[in-house]
Amino acid sequence: MSQASAQPARRAAAREAGRPPRLAVEGIVKKFSGTRVLDDVSFEILPGEVHALLGHNGSGKSTLIKCLANYYIPDGGRITVDGEGLSFAGPGDSARLGLRFVHQDLGLVDSCSVLDSMFLGRSFPTRFGVISWSTARESARLSLSRVGLQHLDLDSPIEELTPSQKTGVAIARALNTDASTEDAAAVLVLDEPTATLPAAEVENLLLIVDQVAAAGTAVLYVTHRLDEVFQVADRLTVLRDGVNVATRRVDEMTKDELIVTMVGYSIEKAERTDAVRERLPELLRVEGVRAGAVRDATFTVHEGEILGLAGLTGSGREEALGLIFGAHRRERGKVLLRGVELPAGDPASSIGHGVAYLPAERKTHGSILTLTAADNCSVTDVRRFFKRGFLRRSLEEEEVAAWFQRLQVKPLGAQGLAFGALSGGNQQKVLFAKWLRCKPSVLLFDEPTQGVDVGAQRELHELMREVAADGTGAVVSSSDLAELEAICDRVLVFRNGEVVAELTGDQIQEHEIAQWCLGRDVRAPEHVSHISDELTKDAS
Amino acid sequence: MTDKRRLSLGLDRYSGLWIWAALIVVFGVLRPDTFLTSTTLHSVAAQQAIVAILALGLVIPLATGVFDLSIGANVGFAAVFVTLLQSDHGLGMWSAIALTVLVSALIGAINGFVVVVLKVDSFIATLGSSSIVIATQTIVTKLQQPVPPPDAGWRSLTQTEFFGFQIIVVYMLALGLLLWWVLEYTPFGRYVYATGGNREAARLSGVRVDKLIFLSLVTSAVIGSIAGILYASRTAPSLTFGNTLLLPAFAAAFLGTTQLKPGKFNVWGTIIAIYALATGIKGLQLINNQRWLDDMFNGVALIGAVALAGARLRAAQHQRRIKAVEVDGGGSDADTGVLAGTHR
């Protein structure tokens, strides 16, 4: 991903020197049962500034945002918007002052039209008590133009939009909650807007964020993805254990410095086995598999190797692992594990053959939120604990607890908690434990560290390397190219449903993979809008 | 977790037992002569046993995430069919019972086929099959109420006494024990709850969800059939009673989710719900014998208890969110609703 970006420069015009900050956070303290979750946190955001808020899970980011939203009342300190203090009288107050929030869960209804979505939660303009559709359209169009989406078809349902367009609609709606005021909102808080977006879509979203800031709105941008920070933000604030450890200009920092600041110690990339190892025997053979966006997937996976799959949205990369696993039927082709053909459309049988599949969508496909963490972990092979007519709970709990300890799942005793109550990183660890327990021959990991903080990501990467070192074959499909660079022995690039490149050794580098994803002829992009043009062209 | 909170959680989970005890005390004080008698105990136990069996039949499909609305029609059909086989066709009691259960299992299998293979939503599928079963019942009976067989063995199937209780109460408890074992102590039970929690995730984890859903609908049909057979033996078949049991059975199953294992369909919670309700109704009837009491009490209790349980669950989630922030700094999925609510 490009770190050079013209965006902050373009926005500079919107920021006049010496203008008062739009949002000022001064000495905020928040305690929970005596523990200081936020300890004297201060920073401010100028008009037209994109300010990134960074920090590990547990650093206090969420608490700070909830203070801004008036969901929590701070134990000390002040929050002012355009000089006016938040009274902490209820959520309405923060909205009245012009604070707007867009959460990762956008709160859009898939089947509603764009037009209806814009007016969800507030009233349609009326004329003589009847909805005035022409006024509504005009107003929606105006709101959408603030995020550069004025060309959207107002009648198309939300589900037909791309992920970044959906986020754009949610932002446009948040910015203009009251149709009568045409002023832009003072402060927009984006809470991990890109956590579930594919890489190509991220670029489009960043353009939207840029445009919002250019209109003079102060943007607080919360993210785990560090590359975005360098692309879109002017300044950043890093929280660690509830303390503001840095508020700095982005162009004064490198990514490595930023990581050190966030975690408090230096993290090195998981060690790469660059020396070409002796190739171990072939494990998995994928022959001419076709279905959906995948037109022809043919490749092999060897014992002890981590094979990466890269590709833009729509390239077939996102569907490949599910097809290999046999989550759905294949139109054509076959998958052989040590020469034995894996059936399609029968996950139970694939698992029986020794294949593990971690789907990309943790909440909808990967986990059962209503069950406990332990039950999620043991669901695949709970039969093993059925002895003499009874499920032996104590055996099960013992084994799960050992795995949780090995993977350092937090908090202690997480086994008994509802899966949904764990943080993203810990949920992912539980799902890793679930599959590793089964001692599979092949691991298929789809976006293995999506929405996971830096520390947990590092741990999961190490774990994958460990498992591969034991002779297991792993296939990792990821939109995070840095992740592929960090852990893969070999990377296959998908384009238009086919494998177009195989990268090994020194070729496995972010920019190299990115070029192959876009098409080999595209040079390293200088400019974000340029890259995003290419991306949209490629995706369509 | 503080002691205070643990205590209130206990009250939560066992609220049905507390209410049940309170009802017994209140009516015991108001009507000591008629309420606090073994006759009352035995009649409430026996009267509710059929509904309890039916409600237990619903626990497995509901926990799997599917509805079986045809269970009411199934009860009626089984009652009529098992009687006809004996009185009109001269079959022996056991062969009549076996054949009836078999036919009901077939109805369950058809439900399963429609839901799993034809992919019709279970609510619609079983609503439709319910109507088909009622039509079949009419064809079989020609709207004539069948005459119960004069056989003494047929009546003693349910009317034998066991420590003063009708044996049907024992059947109900035995079925409860069996289902409890299945749901809590077998892999099948774990798969049932996993499928009910997230069907696609369960499938991708290797649970054969289609087979499970099919089996759960066969199970409910068979249990419904047993309830119908016992009803016919106990009070003689009726052409219409089956569907009148549907609502109380569903009510009990849903009320059961507020007890013992909040948020989960479970066996003993369902049984507690049924008997706590029945005790209340019985007490009220002894004080003021009105026919509408039954339905009114059932309806109010269902809505009230489920609403209350929902509110408590939300409060518990709220606690957990704050706790998650303390322990872990948030970022948990339980958080997602919070901000979504504020920007709307």
C-alpha cells in the first residue's frame, strides 16, 4: 500500500492557521471500580483535520468514544465542541453539539433503498402531512454529495452497493441528521470503518473521509489498520493503558515507530523462512475448480508450507478457500488431499478427512455467539468426550482450558463466557484453538486476523508458523498484504478467477503482490485517487 | 462477581420455583381446605402431564431453531387414529399404538423433507402440514367422534396409580429425563444448540444440520403422537382438542427459556413453567371459578415472564459490556449496539 498521499495536502486549504479546534478533549478521566481506564487524556482536532485514534484492545479507545457519545460520564475532565462543553445529560446532548458517530455496524437495512436509508431514524420532509418525495430526493442527493456519492441511484437497495458505498451512505446520513440545517456536522467519529472492508474498498472509503474533512468537519478516525493512518490522517493520538502516550503529526512518524509507540516495545515481524527449504511432499492438490467468481483454480499445497492467496475483491480469491473446503458445491474440478478426493458441499466429511476451515466472517459463519467460548471451541469434535453414555464435561473443560492457556485467551476463565462477550482478538484465538485441537492436515484460513489488534495478530501469526513447522499445510487468504508478506512461504495471486502469478522468496513483498493484484503493468502508485481508479476498473 | 449479584442471578434463574412456592403459600393460606390437599396435587399433576409432554416435544425443534406448529394437529390425529384402529379395526392396543406412532413419524418426516429438501421455512411448512393433518383426520373419522375401546388395559395405560399419582405423570417425568440427557449429555444435544445458535456456522463446523433438523421434526411428531395416545386413553379422543393444546405448549416452552438456563430452551425450565402456571390457575379456580381464568392467566404469564426475562438479559449484557471494558478495554461484539444507538 502506498504511504505517500496527497490527501492531507489537498485538505490544507480547509484548515486555516490559528482557527480554534472543533473538538477539544481535556484531561478526561474514567474509572471502573477504581481502575483508571482513561487517565488524563487530552487532545484536540482542528477543522478539516483527520485525526487517527490508535491503541491496542484494552487501551481505552472504546471507553473514550463512549464518553464522547455521552454513553459514559467521565469522572473528570472536559469535552468541548466548538468551544461549547458537553453537559453529559444524555446522548442527545452530544448530537446537539454536532458530534456524529458511524460504527462498524452501519445500522443500514439491506433491503431498504438508498433514499429510505437516508431518512431512517429521522422524519421525511412532508407537505400537507404527506411525504414530499421531491424534497426528500433533493435533500438526500445533497447529503450524498458531501461524501462524493451524488451519483448513486437513490432507488437501488442498500444490498446492491459496494461495502465502501454502504459506509458512505451511513456517513452521509450521520452528517445530516436534521434536514433543516445544511451545516456540516462539527465532528465525525468513525469507529473502525474499514475493519471488514476489502483492501480495494478501503481506498474508496478513504476518499470519502477526505471529502468530509475537506468541508471543514473534524474527523476522529479509529482503526487497527496502520497503513490507512499514513494515507488519510493528519495527526494521530495513541492510547496505551488509558494514557495518551503520543499525539503527533503523521508525517513525522514511520510505521515502525508507530507500532513501537502503540505496544510499548518493539515487535519484529515473524521470522521468515527465506532460505528455500527442501520441499516436503505434496499434501493438497486443487484441480480446475470452478464456481462463482472462481473460474479455474489449480495449484498444490505442500506439507509444512504456508501458501498465501492474494487478489482484489471479485478476483475469486475470497471464494477459493470455501470451495476447497467443500462449503458449497463446485461446478467443476476436484480437490485431492493426499490423493483422496474431498467431496463438495459436505463440510462434515471434509473435516473428517483432516481439513480445517476458518471462514472470513467471524460472526455470521465462524462462530455461534449464543454458546460459550468453550462450546464453540469443542463443537467440531465434541463426540470425543462422549464416554459410557455421557458427555464428560470435566474432560472437555480441561482440554479447552489448556488450549486457552496456550493461546493466552483473555480474560482468565473465558471458557464459561458467551463467545460474543470476548474481544475480537480473543474470539479469533478461540476459533484457532477450535481447529488446531482437531490436529488437521490442512488449515484453510480466510482473513485470519481481520479486526484483530496488533498484539494478537502477531501471536496468531506466530502460531500459524508453529503449526506449519510441525508439517501441517496452511492456506491463508488475506486482503492484508502485509500479513501475506509476514507469514507466507509462497503467494498465489488471483485475478479474474484464475491464478495469474506465483511469488516466492524475495518476491513476497507488499508492493510486488499489490502490482500483481492490479495487473503487472501498473507501476507503484503515487497517488491515492489514481490507485483507486485502477482498483475500481479492475473490480468491475 | 459480588455475592449480591450472584444471589440476584439465582433469583433470576429460579424465579419460576420461587413464584411456584409463593403461589402454594398464598392459596394454601386462602383456601387451606381445598387447595392444600392430595387430591389437588394429584389432579394438577395429571391434568398438566399431557401439555407437559407436548411442550417437551417442542423443546428439541425449538432449540434447533425450527418451529413445529403441526404438533397440535398431530396430537389430535394420533388420539383419533389410535382409538379407531382398536374400536373399528380390531387391532390390539400395542399394535395400534405402534402403527399410530409410525404414521406420526411419517408426518414428521414429511415436515422434515419440506423444510430441509424443499427449503420451506419451518413456520410455513408446519402450518401447512398442520392443515393437511386436520383434513386427513376428517377423512378418517368422517367427523364422527370415535368410540373408545371397552378394553380395561387401554384405560389402565394412563390411569394406573403410582404412589397416588396417575402413571401418566411418571411417563412425563421419564420423557423429561430422557430429553434432558439427550440435550445436556450427548453430542446430539450440543449439535442441537449449535444449530439453533447459528445454522451456517454449525454446518461449517461439521454439524450435519439438515439431518439434525429432519430428526428434530420427526422427534416432535413422535412425542406429539405419544401425547395424543395418552390423551385418548385418559379422557377419550376428541376431534378438536389437539390445536387447543398448541398455545399452552408453546407458551410453556418459551417460558422455560426464562428458567434455569436463561435464553435456552430446556427441559426442566419447561416443566417448572407448566406446573407453576397450573398451580396458579388451580388456586384461582378454587377461589373464583371462572372459565376464562385459564386462558387469561396463561397469556399474561407468558408475555410478562418473557418480557421480564428479556429485560434482565439486556441488563446482564450491559453489565458484561462494562466489565469487558474494565478487563479488556472493550472491542467486544457486545459493544456494537451501543454506538449504533447513539448516532441514529
